[in-house]
Amino acid sequence: MGQGAFFKNKAVIMHEGIVAALAADWRSAGVEEGDTLLVHSSLSRTLRKVVKMGGGADPSIVVRSFLHALGSEGTLIAPLFNFEFTQGVPFDIRESKSAMGSFTEAVRKWPGAVRTGHPIYSFAAVGKNANQFMGVENFSGYGADSPFAIIHKLGGKIGVIDLPDQHSMTFYHYVEEANSAPYRYHKTFTGDYTEADGSTTKKTFGLFVRDIEKGVLTKVDPMGEILWEKGLYSGFRPGAGCGLRVIKAAPMFVEVSKVINTGSAKGILYDVQ
């Protein structure tokens, strides 16, 4: 074996060890083999850990670790949210980058990744259930035809690395739309949209947005505390342990729906300035 091959093999073995160690962390937080898992992330602390373990600050190592934890029957989903379409910037399903961090970009570029078609709230899916997201071009970002609904239907989970609910848990808005939350309303956005085949047309998409004219502010951290108190979150709070917390989408939907339908959402899911 030549010296170059030796060092290459040594690096591969080291990376495999890092992947396995991270996968064990994710499992300790509630990730199980076969899960369909949506992951929101802030990777700074995780990548520092990877570097200390002898790897590079490469988000693809973290992606591999989740795929390892999920196994061959699992599915990894990443949010590729990008709000430029609302500002008149064209969307290209082949090239438009995620604004949600390095982990999400790594999933977008992963071999075989499937991307959904909403120009503001798109997702990338890798794994067994990725075909469930193939060709999905939902009109409303949080609607009944959205990837959020697919995750819900599949009995999926949502994981968050080192972020508060306020800066991650978009699933709340899916629940709000499903329950016609009165402090939000439907708004449309039209712009240039480039398909996978390269063709470009004008298209219109919707979002169930907060009512800014009434001073509505998104404020969901109090709901997150309720979910912790009810034992629905497993894992770790931001900055603690591996930083990952996990929740099942279905019971989360039920608890958030209760808050909306009992008229208790003010101060728990939103506030008014």
C-alpha cells in the first residue's frame, strides 16, 4: 500500500468513527432506525465537536451520521427555505440554495435527494420515503398538500439541533393553517419559476402569514415549554448534550391544535405588539 492510500484509508476510518459517534448521539436524543425525520439545525457546536474528533468542519459528515442513525428504512428531510421569491427573485428548483444553513445545503446536494417544489418552503428528502416527496409542488407552504402534511401522515418526527422553537419549528404554522388560526391569513406571491427541465414560467404560490397590520408577532417558545412539560420532546435543549431534541409530529399536532381551538394561542403561539 502506498503512503497516499494509507493516509486516505486512515482518514476514511476516522470519519467512520465520527459518523458512528454522532449517530449514537442522535439515537440518545430519540432518533430511531426507520424514522422519517425532519431536521432543523444550527451546526456550529456540532462541527466544532467534529473538528475536535479529528474530522474537518464538513456538514456532509453530519448528514452521513443521521443517515447512519436512521438506517436503510429511514428518511432524512431538510428544510430548504428561501424567502427571496417573496422579494421578486426567480426560483430555480435545480439551483436555488437553502437559506437554512450548511446542513440543509449538504442534504440538497446529496446524491439521490428529492426536492419539493414550493419556492419559499421547499424540502430535500433522502432515504426510503423520499419518493413520497417526488413531484410535490404544493400551493400553500404549510397546507394540507405540503411536505409538513406528508411528514405528519407518515408518522414522522421533527428534530432540532441547537435552536429554540422560535427559530426552527415551522411545523407550528402547518398546524395553524390546518386549524384556520384567526391571527393569520392567506397571501399569494407570484414570480419566475424554473422547473427541473429548465423551462421558466410565471407561477403563484401561497403562504398562511401572520397579520402584520394587526401587529401579530410569532412567539412560539411558550408552546415549546408546554411540549417539554408534557414529555413530548426527548433529547436535549439548545447548548446541552448533543443539542438535538426530537418530537413526534402527530402528538405535537394534537397539542398545538388544542391551544388554537380553545382560544389560548395568544401568548403561547403569537403575541400582538
